[in-house]
Amino acid sequence: MTIFKAFLQILNRNKIILILYSVILIFFAIFNTQNSDIATNFESVKPDLHIINHDTEQGITGSLVKYLGEQNNIVELAEDAESVDDALFYRKVNYVVEIPGNFRADFLAGKNPEITTRSTGDYNANLAEMSLTRYLELAKAYRLVDDETGMLADLEKTLATDVEVELARQNPVNGLERAVFYYNFLNYPMLAGGIFMICLMLLSFREQKVARRIMVSSTSPARVNRILMLANGLFMLWLWLIYVMVSFVIDFHAMLSVPGLWLVLNSGVFTICVTALAFLLANLVNNRGAMNGIVNVVALGSSFLCGAFVPLEWLPDAVRNFAHVLPSYWYIDANEKIGQAEEFSWSNLAPILANIAVVLGFSILFVILTNLLKYARRREI
């Protein structure tokens, strides 16, 4: 009981660190809740475009101007260069198209008259450029097989074809994407808080004064180790339960769903892995300065490399390949698979269970390494 009371005293003295990690997690979870509504429909965007036409608005030239007007919002500006430059600078227009004189005649003669363009270089400007490029490429193709009248008829028929856009997946559980983000981000506070506290506890009990008092007491070292393991295990269980309850507060309905319960299960297995890793690191470090460095490297490094802060699909292939050697990758990848599963049939559960098994494998590996390290140290003594 004395050892457990000492454990609680150390935990109480360092509660600010745990509160800080928890506040960071809750802040980002709530921020994401407010800014990640699930899209259920698709709506095309019309860029703002200005046309300077030096040719007569007839034939192919008139058709081009008409098509650009249908695909974009036409903005009227003064024709002087300063007004156009100001409009681009202040984002009043995204794209400027300048059609040269004799464009129609040169185009029908088989030439490729150059259309001058200027843009803001953003997403909308690229959309406007795509509409211009599409028209010109189709017109060049039809020009080879027909006269102007037939070419324009074929152009209008082709360009009038609409493509129906439908979302490939609509998440049936409201808020599940936010829950996945929360449990992905949980990787950081769980690693940082768990490793920091367990390392701190074990280092505190390995201090010379404390170790000597334990040696002269009636409690055997083996019993002390068992009590410390139990206390640290209870601490990690308590920490995990706190974070799980927070997730239910943030989105109760999503967490009560089948995917939500799988997220809880996956995080529970990851907590076991973090506990095993913390015991291994605690046996590797000998001072608190090294402990702080290891916490930052492991927690921040794993979070950046494995998709806790940046989605996995945004990371380079080389980073993703390297992240496979870290348990955080398999934990976060399992979260993503849970969020993407349409239904929880065996075909969908198999890769999720495989990831969970890998995390458990890491846990066993860390326990084995910890025991080997302790055995080697006893041999040295």
C-alpha cells in the first residue's frame, strides 16, 4: 500500500502535464467537429473570367465566347492593362482570356492562333483553363473532318453532354469521420502522456534514496515490481477510459454505432502496446533529461510519420513505407479502415483484425525486449 500511495503522489505532482495533453486532444477534436461536416452532394464551381475579344464574335469565335460564358462567370472590366492587372491582383477575376484578331480566319485555315491568357494561379484559374483547353482541343479534332458549320454542330453536341457526379461513399453514421479523426489524434496524447508518466514513475523508484529504502524494507523487489506494474497498468486503463468518455461526449451517436465501438476496441489494444513500449523505454533511460527527449521523439515522430496529424494519403510513399515499422501506423490505418467500411462483413473485418493483431505483436515484442534487458542487467550485477 505504501508503494501505491507513493505512485499516486508522483501522479498528483505531474497532473498538469496530463491535463495539458488532454486539453490539446479535446481542443483539436472540437475544432475538427466544427469544421468537418460530411459532404452529401457535389456542386461544380464557376470561376470568374474576363474575355478580351479582338475578333468579330461570329462562327468559331462566337461559339468559343459563348461556351466560356456558360462555364464561367463573365466579369466585365475596362480594357486597359492596368485594370486587368488590378482585377487579377485583388482576385476580382481568376482568369483572363485575350482572343487575337483574325482568330476565326486563322483557325479555319488550319493554323493554331495563340490565345493569350493570364491567371491568379489558383484552383479556380485552373478550372477556367481546363474549359478553354477542352474547347480548343475538340475544335481542332472536328476541324479535320468537317467545315465550320458541321464543326460547330458537333462541338455543341459534344460539349452539351453533362457528366453526373455522384459521391462514391456517403457515411451512414453521422459524425464517424470526426470520431476517426479524434482516435487518430489520440495517438499523440496517449504516447506522450503514457510514456512520460510510466518512465517518470519507474525512474523515481530507481533513485538511490528510494531504492535503498526499498532494499531495507520487508517488501521484496519482485513484489515492488509487481505493484508498480499493476499501478502503471491501472493508470493507463484510467487514462484510456477518460479519453474514450470524451469521445462519447463529443459525438455520442457515432460512438454508439458498430464502427464507433470498433474504434474503442482498437484504441484499447493500442493502449496495451503503449504500456509495453513505456516499460521498455523506462528500462532504457537513466535520467529525466533523456526521458523528455525520448517522449518528444517517439510521440511527435510517430504522430507526424503515421498519420495522426496529417492524413496517411497525403504522406509521401517513402514516409508511409518507413511508418510500417511503428505500431502507430497500424493503429491509425485500422481507424481509417473502420471509418471506410460500408458494412462489417468478414471481408471488411479481416484487414482491421490484421492491423490489431500487428499492434498486439508489437506489444509482445516490447515485453520480450524488456525482460531480456532486465535479465542482461541482472547478469551484469
